[in-house]
Amino acid sequence: MTNFLQPPRLRTSEDSEEHRHATWLELFYDLVFVVAVSQLAHNLEEDVSLSGFLGFVFLFIPVWWSWIGTTMYANRFDSDDIGRRLLVALQMLTVAALAVNIHYGLGESAPGFALSYALGRAVLIVEYVRAGIHIPAARPLTTRYATGFTIAAMLWLLSAFISPPWRFVLWGVGIVVDLVTPFTATKFQLKLLPHASHLPERFGLFTIIVLGEAIIAVVDGVSQQKWDVLSVIAAIFGLCIAFSLWWVYFDNLGGTPIQTARAEGKISIVAIWLYTHLPLVIGIAAAGVGVEEVLLSKQTLPLADATRWLLCGSVGLCYLALGILHRTGVIRYCKIRSKYRIGTTVVVIAIALFGKGLLPVAVIGLVTVACAVQVVQDLYQSRPTTRLVEPGI
């Protein structure tokens, strides 16, 4: 560990060529998001409806963006001094406060949720200002980020003292400002592109956190039921859905979009890759809740419409996001796989549309088959091929 006064160091293009893993501090920081995601899923469990899903998404975005902010900062700036550790500890406290206020985040706990998010942004702003002071080359980028995030933080802070519906209007405007801020500094981002191995690993780790919530949902669903053949089969199907999502995501994870952006000077590729992870993790978390609701349903009666739509719609959202992610890659078969992913989205939405009256195990079974086809397709395309060569050629 370095001393308190040592300034952050900018990761140069030479550093980006080296392989880099997540630090122990980053992994420790991720733990608080396990709780936050769990609380978000709990909210959705209590209100499986369109309004419940929209509320789940509305609260999910600031939680995810809190993680993005710290992750992107750590990706660009190398620092493990006492000051950095204390700032990360403060960020963990703000995320923990977010998690505490999520359960009634759109009701009585909304002011606490807004204050927690605003304080988390304030800590991030301090980090960017600190980096800009010590690293002149990064100052144009850090100034834009600090300015945009300050505007958003002030909107969230103000919202804590305003009654609905204007409170949520300010939240919406604040979220938009946060999400748009990076686009105000695109020409500076090209000079300071993310690390090609570190950033995909960090996104993969957050995806694992959300997939973990899906596994917990299966266990919770089974533990609250009397075991029977249909329940056990449905639980196995639920695990297969999670496993297939893990397979098709991590078998195609890599830094190709970042490398492409560096080679072609197109920051939009990185932006699409980054922002498409939002619907992906929302879909995975919601799919976990959908699986749990299927397992809690009476297996001898038709599955409720709301549960069927939650499961199918969430899985469809996952594969739509995966299709876009694969489209941003330039590795072999990526564009072909993108078409298959989007095709699966159409299939699972069709199951939601025409699956009325089906038993829970039948619905989750059909969704599992659609997911399994993606794994088989990936295996088929990845198989080794041999070519016969005629003599003399």
C-alpha cells in the first residue's frame, strides 16, 4: 500500500496492453452490491406486475450506475493509497444506505434513497477532482465528468426535499444527466480508453453477482415448497436457464469492442457495449424472480399471466441484450450468434403470448429449451473443423 499523499496514476496506452485483474479492493467493494441487488429482487417479488417491474427498473438504474461510476474510475486511474481506500469505504457506506432504502424506495424511504445516491456521487466527484488536480493530461475528461455528475447529484439532493410526483421527475432528469455525461467527453475518452482486459472482467463479475441472485431464487423457491416431481423438474429447468445465460455470456466475453474503438477511433462501440449491460443485468435479476415465482406456483394449475410474462419477458430481454453485445464484437461467429440471440427473444415472447393455460413446469420447460438451443448453437459453431487439401495445392 502506498502512502496517503501519493496521487492517483493515469493508466497509459502502454498499461492497457498488459493483462490486468480486478484488485482485492474492487472485489470487496462488489460485496455491498450483492445486498443491493437482493433488495431490488425482493421488491419485485412483492409486486409481480408491470408497475412493479417498472419500479424495479427505476431503482435498479441508480444502483447499477453507482457501480459503473466507481468501476470506470478505477479502470482509468491506478491508486491504492489510504485516501483511495477511505473514499471507497465511503462509497460502500452510501451503497449500503441505498440498499437499506430500496424496500420502500418509491415510498416513505425515497428521500433516504435520494440522499444516499447523491452522497455516493459526491464521493465520486471528489475522486475525479483529485485525479484532475494531479494528472493534467486527464483534466479535460475529469472536469467534464465532475461537472455533469455534480449537476445530477444536486438534482437528487433537491429531490429529497420535494414531494412526489416532482421528486421522481427530478430523479428521471438526474439519471438522464448521469447517463449522458460521458457522451459530452467523447473526444477525451478516445485518448483515455478503458483497459481492454480489466473492464470486461469487472463487468463479468457484476454479471456473476446478478446470476448468483438467480441461483438464490431457485433455492428459495424450492425451500418454500413441498417437494414433488414437478417442482423438482421446474427447479432443474430454472438452474438450466441461469447456466445457459452464463454460458453464452462468458463464452463471448472479451475486450474486442475496446480494441476496435482504439483501432478505429470509434468510442460509440464501447458506449453501446457498456450501456447494453444494463438491460442484461436487469433481465437476469428479473428472470431469477420469475423462476422463483414459477417454483412457488401450484404446479397442477395454469401459471399466472403475470408470472409467465415476467419469466418470458425477462429472459427475452437478456437475449436481446446479448444479441446487441455480440453485434458490437468482431470475433468469429459473433454476428451469426447475434441473430440467434434475437431469434430466441422472439421465441420466448411467443411463449408468453401463446402460453396461457400452460402449467408452470411446461412454461419454464419451453423457456429452458429455447435457452439450451443457444448453448448448442455456440458449441456447433465453435467445433473444430478440418479441411481436405488436394495434393499439390
